[in-house]
Amino acid sequence: MLFESIARHCCSVFHFFDPSYLIAMDDSISVGFHTILLFAVTFLLVLTAVRQYRRRPKNLPPGPWGLPIIGSLLSLGTNPHLTFLEMTKTYGKVFRMNLAGQRVVVVNGFEAVREALVKNASAFAGRPKMALFHELTEGQGIVTSDYGPVWREQRRFTLQTLRNFGFGKRSFETKITEEIHHMLAAFREKGSEAFQADHILEISASNVVSSLNFGRRFDYKDPQFQLLVDMIYRFSEIGTNAAAANFFPFLIKLPLPNIREMFHISDIIESFLMGIINQHKETYDPKAKRDFIDAYLGEIARRQQESPSDDATSASFTEKYLYHILNDLIFAGTETMSSTLRWALLYMIVFPDVQEKIQAELDSVLEKDQLPSIEDRQKLPYTEATLMEVQRMANITALPYPHKTTEDTELCGFSIPKDTPIYINLYSVHIDPTQWVEPEKFRPERFLGENGKVQNRPALMPFSAGRRACPGENLAKMELFLFFSSMLHAFKISAAPENPQPSIEKHYGISLNPSPFKICTTPR
């Protein structure tokens, strides 16, 4: 209304000017008109911003305004977990941001994260639709699919079936131990030369989860399996470089190198996994289920026979959904596990006194050529405490896949509307000074009580928490302990001569990883 009044007033003023005066003052009038136009446009922008502010839900967390269109996207930098941590100094533990026109809430620190993920688990259990990852996953699987009946049923079936095959149970220890023998043999083949352990660790970790999913392990030199593992690692390495497409979906259709490479990697992985599914279909025996794929194929057949056609949950059991679950399991079991082991080896090089204490403890419990077992874990508290400190310091999953509110809720006294994307900064939890004394220091002893036994700390969340916590946590803990303790009992780990002091600087990707480094292994 005010702008219309200004426009009418301007017209009435110009109406009373005579022609000769208008001609004489043409330049002056032009300047005046441009000034009025600029004022009017500015006023409209301010008016729009005010209206949006008034429509905004009350009592939102504080946060920066951001730029038009892109919001605060460019301010995230190459290490967004560190940017978020710095912003807590201005806005507090819970703050909002505008990321390309999308209002998100960032949660930092142990207390705020626990309130969201544990105390209000169902309210923060959703997943936002991230354009690029939705294109890749079709909204299916365990990791990126939204919270609801389909996700709950798929997750329930997956966990129950994996448990039936020994997932997280001591009965599965023999499969892990079998793979450890192959890994140690691969280390011994290197002799006294320095080598990069990444590929061996990746294949070893991937073989453990493959024995659950596919009912078999693969030879370390199998070219197809090597390609699969390489593609998983590469996807994790470049995933964040293509993340802008999650905020600007039109980028997905452009010939941008990182985005095109991600789709190429996805095609290779799909070809591998669908090939194994098809092999299982050819040899499938409903009376003798060999692995997860067989169990899932049987569930597809059962639901097709017993469930009504309009049952959306049962209809979700398809070979395509099976592929996406396998994709989630193989990614988590390969990349996250191998990254943690890589960090563990690096910290043993950087802190040789810790390595010596672990090896002394191992020698007091085990014979020289004896592999550690899960039963030995209680007798090896310093070894387990070191692994926990590795997970805290390494912060593999600094920023897990975003959550989403499933309802209007509150967090730390602030109102959070339904369907708000939630970014959980687990990095901030693991260096929270209210939970950790001198969090910047590597001190395994912080996980030992006065009695010398392992002391679990709620603020250690390497597998996240709540409804979206990693479903493979129990298996991962078992696997980490057995791999790590076996490596240190068999070998002394030292730095390569050409790089005697490798860096522990973190490089941001889908996981935080160290710079490439080589190790030397000396048999003990």
C-alpha cells in the first residue's frame, strides 16, 4: 500500500510540469526517476523480508541471516564440522542456518546431541530428501530412507536376519578370525619393506561383511572385488565434493566431473551387487538359506504370497530394495571399519609408548602365536581403552547423514518445526570440554576406572545414537578389537623411513581420514 501511494504521488507531481521545463530538466528527471525506482525496489525487498520474518515460527534458535539464494552455504568452508564448532561461540550449541534457501538446525555438544537423539529419539529420527543422494538411492535402504513403517520394517528384518547368521554374536568370531589370518599373511608378504596398509585393511574389512551378505569371502587379488573396494573408497573420498547438488538439484544434470564420477561409481557397485543377487537366484533353495541375500529373497516370495497387494510395507520388499540394503551394509562395513583401523595404526606410530603398553598387556595374556579372542577382551582393558580413544580422537563420522524432525518439537528450549533438517556435529561431542579433560590429547587412560577396568562414557558416540544409530555397532566393536589386537600382538608397527613423523591432520570427506602414510611391520 505504501509503495502504491508513493507511485501515485510521483505521477501527480510530473503531471504539473510544463513541456519546456521537462525538456530542460531531462537529465535531472532521469536521475530522480532512477532514484525513486531504486527506493521502490529496496522497499519491496525489505517488505518481503519483514513478511517472511513475521511468518517464521517463533522461538527458533538464533543464527546468521546469510546471503540471498545461497544463504550461508559458502561460509561452511572445507571443514564444516570446524565451522559449526566456531559458530557456537556466537550462537550457542543449537543454531539455525540458511543453506541455499533451506532452514536447517545444527546441534553441537554432548548435552544437546543427547537431548535430540536419545531423549527425543523419534522426533529426530527422520531423513531429509537430499537431491543427489536421493537420486542415487531412490529413497531406499537403511541409511538415507525416511523414518516410517517401511524403514522400520526393513531395518527390523535386516537386523533380525543378520543376527540369525551370527551378526554381533560370538559365533561369528570364527569368520572374523579367519579373515585376520589372511590379513596377517598379507602383512608378512611385505617383509621388511614399507607399505601402505589401506588396501589390505579395506579388503579384509569388506570380506567380513561379505561373508554375512554373500555367504563367502573373496581372494585379495580378485579383480572384481578389488574394483568394488576401490570404488567404495573413491566414493567416500569425493562424496562431499559433489554435495552442492543436494542444495541445487539442477547440478545433477550438468556434466560436472565429480557428480558424473559418483554416478559412474554407483553403476559399477550396482553391477557387482546385482550380479551376486542374480547368482543367488539361480542357485536358491528355500530350504537352505545360506546368507542374507537368500533370506531376503525368501522374504520377498513370502510377502508376495501372503500380503495384500495394497500393503505398502510388504510391497517394499523387492530386489531393488535388497540391492540398496546391501549397498549400505557393504559401505559401512568397508569404509568406516578400514578408516578406523587406519587411524589406529597411525596413532600407534605417533604414540609408540601406547603401543608398547598394549603389547605388554597382550603378552601377559596371550601366548606368542595365539590370536586374541572376544573372551580375552575383559583381560585387555588398556587395549580396549586405546581403541575407544582412537575412535574419539579420529572422529571418523564428524558429520553423519542429516536427520529431520518428524513433528513439531523443542530442543534446548528452542522450537524446531516439523520437517526441519538437523545436522548433528559428532565432532563437537568428542571434544566437548564439559565431558573430556584435555580433549585435544590422546589419553587412553581416560576410559579406565580406578579399578583399572574399562569405563564406558556416554559422550563417546562413534556410531551415533538413538533410532538412527549404526545397526552394525556390535559387530563393529567385535571386529575392531580382534583386528587391532591381532595386528599389535603379531607385529611392531613403525613409520616408513622416508616419513618418520606422519601427520595426524584430518582430511574432510564422507569420513575424516588421515593423509596417506606407509608402515613397516616387524614380527614380534
